[in-house]
Amino acid sequence: MQLNPRHSSPPNFHSIGFRIAAHNLTEIAMTHTSELTQLRDRLRDFAAERDWEQFHSPKNLSMALMVETAELMEHFQWLTEAQSNNTTTLDKQAIGEELADVLLYLVRLADRLDVDLLDAAAHKIEKNAAKYPAEQVRGSAKKYSDY
């Protein structure tokens, strides 16, 4: 389930709130590892075939990621909360393409920085769980420093 081939063990799903039977963990992790590794490798090949590695610095990739995120935000700009939740009126295809762009740049950036996204996400969720204990923050949008 990792993008970094140097890491050998899958992230601990239980630590990030999933309740998956232990016998399924390996199978699920292997499936996602393969899919994410294939995506990473396809992006590497795509850039190499076009001689674009020279442009894929962390600075450039992070800027491109933000541009794509802004393009995603455009689909929700000026909508009310209710309108933004109405999936029948949203242009799901266009939103999906923007989400894909964000994912692709994120995966490419993580690859260039040698960051295991799933491991980093698991650690971040654990950190957030400690900062925002459910019994203390349930139903509140306050920042952790306000508790």
C-alpha cells in the first residue's frame, strides 16, 4: 500500500480507524500497494517519455498541485453549503478530472520527495486523533488549541 519501495510493511489500518479483520489486512495492503505503485510508475514513465523530469522539481510540482486544487475549488465557488452538497447538480466528470489532477501531482511530488503517502497519512491521523479526542471535540469545529 506504499509508494516508497524501501518500506516493507503496510500501514496499520487499525491505527487509522479502520476495523478490518487481520486476515484481510495483507491482501488489502498488497492490492493497494500494487495499484499505488503502478500509478507512481506510470507517472514516472509519462514524465520520462516526455523528458519532463527536468521540470518536476518539488517546487514546481507543489505549485502545480496548488493550481489544480484551485481549479477544483472553482467548481464550488459561490455555491451555498447546500448547493455544494447536492451531487445531482454538480459536474461530477469535471470535478473528477480535477481530483485526478490533484492526486497525480500529489503522487508525483511524494515520489520525488521519497515520501510514503499512506504511512504519512496514517501517522497524521494518529496525531490528529491525539489532538482532537472524539469525546472532547465531537460536534465542534474549534481548533485543538481552543480546547
